[in-house]
Amino acid sequence: MNRTITLSFVELQQRATTYLEQNNYSEAALLWEECIDLEPTVLSSYWYLGLALLFQGQELEAQSVWLSVMLQGEAEDIDAWNEELVQVLQAEALRQRQNGNLHLTESVCLQIIELAPANAEAYVGLGFALLWQGYADKATDYLQQALELKPDFPEAYYNLSLCLKGQGEIDKTINNLHKALELKPDFPEAYNFLGSCLRDRGELDEATNTLYKALEFRADYDEARSKIEEIIKSQEAGYCPKIQEGYGTWDAWLLKDDNIYRLFYLTGERKVVPFWHVGEVGAAISTDMKNWQYLGIVLEPDPSNHWESGRILAGSVYKENGICYLFYSAASAKPLILNESIGLATSTNGLQWKRCSSPIVMPDERFYGSTVRLLYGKEVHTPWRDPYIVKELVTGQYYMFISTASKGSSKYQGCVGLAVADKIDGPYQVLPPAIYPV
């Protein structure tokens, strides 16, 4: 790198750190190399050079830099240096996690585990990163490993409860939250999540008291305060919190189940603008399609699964061998609320639904792409929604039709995507569009 002025070692360190914090990893790496040239005995320069390389996808090069230092030390030196490197990596993993860089958090935590396999904090950090990327099953495994290493780890119990909630294990979710609070009584996030779970089970008084505990330890916890107000208003009016005046309905779909009609539809608060920034799936049943029994909300955004944490979109239901398969679409919370995925939930009674923790089919970049929406500012939209299943009677295969965007030179991109599977619950192979603009 050509420089018109000579920087001191401290100035180089400061500038390299700034580039690292600005996610300019290539420039940071060059500066850390200059630091090493000036002061080759300062080990932290090697640790941060490795990080800058790791964040550029150069994992082997990063490990080589760290190993080159370790090979120069005696046994007692190596232990101390390894601990120092782990501390640097832990601080960086926390910074990346706080900045929402989940993939980089995952990368750093994996390196920590390789260097220090008994580091429970790294397993929790890795579990958190995987959970919010939509890999709840993998996250569960790492969080359970963290608890094996450190059974009195409240953050591990809390994050595990987020995974379990997304898997429909409400009792286990609540048990893990109680364990977290036994170990850490001043844990407002755990009180808030426990209050939500109790509310969803209909234990409204206990939910309210629990949410007040969240406010006791964090007075500015607006999410907990809003839930309390919602519960109190519903109790005063005599209705369930989920059946509120002012809720809109749209995008209905229907299943004929023997002599019962099962209606599903999207719903959400009208006060949200634009309305599609929220979305839950409501349900009702009827025998004559005139008189309907409301069944409540059957699916809502799941904060424990990053890919469906923002809103639920339309879908379809298919019944086979006594099992209802609810295919639905979902999106992350802001700022990724326009990145859509397709999920699956199953039920034997049409009331309680168990979700798959990860999307069951994702767009293939060879065939499908994104669009730019100008309605609410310039936003990149990756449509992948409104799944509908058709079984081909001759082959027995299941075809999924999807509302999405095609790649190509046409002025218009909206198309009907296509995927196929041998079993209704997948795996699905993505095919080129069934219909697309010309």
C-alpha cells in the first residue's frame, strides 16, 4: 500500500481497528501486516490480521497466521497466547453479534471452539447466530452442549427456550425460562419472553405479573409494557388478546376436510402502515360456509426463527393420511422484511401446529431473483411466497407453485415458480418457472 506519510505503530493500530469496525477487512489486513513489520513481537497484530483474513473468507490463511505465532513459543507460552487469542475472538464475536452480523459471529465462534473446545460462551454465541439465521435445530444442539459444559449458564437456557418455542415445545420453553431466571433473577429478556409464553397459553394474570418483572429490571422495556397493555385491555373487554377490534383480514384459503370447511386467512393490526408489514394466520371452521366458528390465531411470527420473525404471508393446506400440511410463506423482521421464505407446519387436528424449524424450499439463483420496490422507498424485494401444492396422480409427485420473480431481460419479472418432491414434506427440487413474462 502506498502512503504519502509515515504512520507510527500506534496510529497504524488505530487505523486498522477503524477499518475492521467499518467492515473494510482487506484494508484492515494490509494495515495489520504493516504493524507486524514495524513491531513483530506484538502478538495482537497477528490475532487481528487473522480476523481480517477470516472475514474475507480466508479461513486457512487466518489459521496459518495464528499457528505461525504458536510455533515460536514454548508450551507455557502457547497456553497463554491461546488464551489471549480466544479473548480477542470472544470480544469480536460479541461485537459482530451486537451489529447483527450473524454469519461472521458464527465464523468467529467456530474458531473459538476449535481453539478452546470447553468454552461454553462460544457455544452459546454460535447457537444464537444459527438460531437467528433460521437453523433452530443446529442451534439447539450447540446450546445443549453449552449447558453440558456449564450447567449454570442462564443465557444458554434463555436461547434454548427460543429454539424450543419455535419447535412447538411450549412446556419445555417455559421450564428453560424458569431455569434461566433461577440462575439470573435480574434477566428482563427472560421475563418478557416468559410473559409472552404464558399469555399464549391463556394464563393472563400470571403473564401480566411476569411482564411487570421485566419492567422492574428494565424500566424502558417498551415491548413488555405494550404486552401488558394489550392483556389488560383484552381482559377489560372480555376477549382474548388475539381477537382485537381493528384487525384486518386478507388472502384467505380453504380446505374441504370431509364435511368441514377449514378457512385460513391473514390478519393483522390495521394501524400498521403498510398493512403487510405484519401478518398472522387466523382460522375458522364451518359446515355450510355461512356460519363460522373462529379458532383463533394458528400461526404468528416467531422471534426465535430469524427467517419468519417479521411477518407471515399466505399459503395453502393439503391433507393426506390424516395429517394437515400447512404450507406458508414468511419473512424476517426489519431490515430484511422483504426477504421471503416458505415454511411448513403440520397438524392432526387443525388447531395445534408444529412447524419445521427451517424453510423447506429456497429460491434457486439460476432461475429466480429480486426486484426493486419503489412504493415505500427503494427496497430490494426477494419474493418467494404463496405456495400451492398439486399432487400428480400418475407419478405421485408433489408440485409446489410459488409466487416469485424470474431472472431475464423482460421488463416484468413476476412469475409462477415451481418445485417438485417425491414426498409432500420434501425435500423439494427447485425447477425453472412454470410461467414467466416474455
